[in-house]
Amino acid sequence: MSQVQEDHGVCDPVAVYPPVVESTEILGYIKDTNGISYSRDIGRSSHIGGRVYYTFGDTFCKDKSGKFVGLQNNTAAIVVDRTKPLESTYLSIQEDGTVDALVPLTEAEILLTHNKDKRVTLWAFGGIVETSPGTGWTWFEKSENALGLSPRAYGVGIAKVVTDPVHRIEAFRVKIDNKDKLTLQEGMLFGPKEPRFGTSPIIDGEFIYLWGLHEDNVPEPKIHNQLLARVPKNKPWDRESYTFWNGESYVEDWEDAVPVMSDIQHGAFIKSTLFGSERPWVFVGCNRFGDSLVLLGAAAKLEGPWKLNPVCQAKGIDHPGGYMYCMYPHQWAANEQNGELFVSWSEQYPGFVVAAKIKLQMSRS
């Protein structure tokens, strides 16, 4: 998905709104060109360095014979041919078949993962935002997972992502130095009790806009809201430069922010002509209830108001029994002028990332 979209100006809508789906075509799995079938999730795509990359979460690595060799918590693969969006290529694989991580673990985190009952995960649900040619940023959620226990959340960190002339991609974690140490934990940009900003970042003008899931078990029922932050695109590592939407303006304290959405688990925002210049911002994603519904909505502004419409049911291929999650649009692979969306979702473990073409009903205007 292209993170920086051009100003489309005044244009008529391509598809009707509220959206109506005419058909959903399952295209297959997003697979690696080396022929190895990796069970993995997330599958978000981003532009950086003139190329498209898929970023994945937990990746079950195998050697050439198909033998499982280990679990990598995040990986990235390049799309060599954009006309073949179901194919990507890992550029960094160890001799035993382990795919190298995009966002690396620290030495201390690596030592912890040697304990068979524990592991550290760095999941980047928001993909990569490119801020200058060949350079971008990714936000990751860090947690510690112990056998039989609930995951321990550490918060959200940030890493600088760079590509080289042969299109290898690498991420370098940024050590956060912030005056307000009480809100941070082990170098995190946002602490474990703060919103998980970075789940769906996008650039508009001089700012990066980031949605963040805020959960709170007290009082019941459980709060599950999406808040909105923004930060200058030249300072995404600087916590003090982040401001938060309070319904009227952007303010310094996230606790003054108001929800822009509720009960959303995964998804992405794009700037699109699908619904005309009156609704240039489009969201595709899923809720937190595990019902496998694809949600689609559009708004005049990133701040909303947003009304999301369930438009179709996501289905698996080899693993149709579980729920589908991690739903994302891939604008670079879609024919929007024909009312089409290219959308992916993840099958429940031990599944794969599914790609589908969603055809919307065209506008008659």
C-alpha cells in the first residue's frame, strides 16, 4: 500500500456509498518464491525505496526439505513483480532455513527466548511509513509470552527502516530518551498502559497520523477504543512531538483524546478516489470479535466521523474453520477505477495469509 498519496482534487465517486460488494474472489495465498510454505500472519504491505514489501508477524520457518526450524516473530519480504502480488521473496535467510527478522531482538531479549517457556515478540501491525527515499519507520508492539500465562505487554517501540541499492531491507530500533520516565518501559515510545499508537500509520502533508488501540478493563464493559495521534514526519522518534485528537484539536496529553473508532482490531487507511473527493479517506479492516467480517468505511477527514460497514465475510482456503484477522487493503495491487479492492487477511494458526479481490458496486453518476 502506498503510504503517501497524491491529492486527487475534485472527482466523482467510482463506487456507491454506503459500499455494496458485488463479488469476492479468493485469489490464493501470498507465498514466497522459494517454494517454502510459511505459516505466518499480518501480511501488510508498504512502499519504501521504490519497492513494495510485505511485513509479517509470527513466521514458522522451514528448511528446504520442509522441516520446521524455528519461529521468527517478525519478517519482511520484497515484491519483485508488482503484477504478481501473491509472490514475495525473503532476501535474508540463514543456512538452517531461519528467516531473519526485520526488527531485531536485543541481546537480553534473545537470552530470554532461549528459555523454551518464554519468548519476546515484536509485532509491527502498521507496516512501514516512508519519510524520505529509502528511509522509513515502523512501530512495533513488544510483549513477553510465557507458556500458560497471559502475555506481558511492554508497550510500543519504534525502529528506523532503510533499504540498500540491491533492495535489502533492515530496521534499527530507536532507544527512547524521554523526560517522563514513568510512562515508558525499557525504551518504549508508549508504555504498557498507554494506547498502542502505530497500528495504522499514514502520512498526510507534514504529519504522520497514527491510530492507537486503548484497552481498559475498568470499569466494565471493557473499553476498546481507537484514538488518533499525529507527529511531524521528521520527528517520529520524539515522544514529546506527539499530539492527540480531542475532538476539536490536537493536544499534548493522550488522556484528553476522544475515540475515533471503537472495537477495531486491525486494518489500514488509504487515500482513494473510490468514493469521490467528498470521502477521500478509506478504511478497510476487522473488528475484535473474531467474526471474520471485512469492514469498509470512508470519511472526509482522518479524524472522521467514521461509520464502518460490514461488507463481506473473509474465508480461509486450507484452514477455513477458524476466524480471519489482520485485514489490510493493498492499493498498489488494486484497480480502483474498476471499483476493485485487493485485500488480504490471515487465517487462524496454523494458517497463511489469504489474498482476495473485492468488487464494489459502481456509481451511476
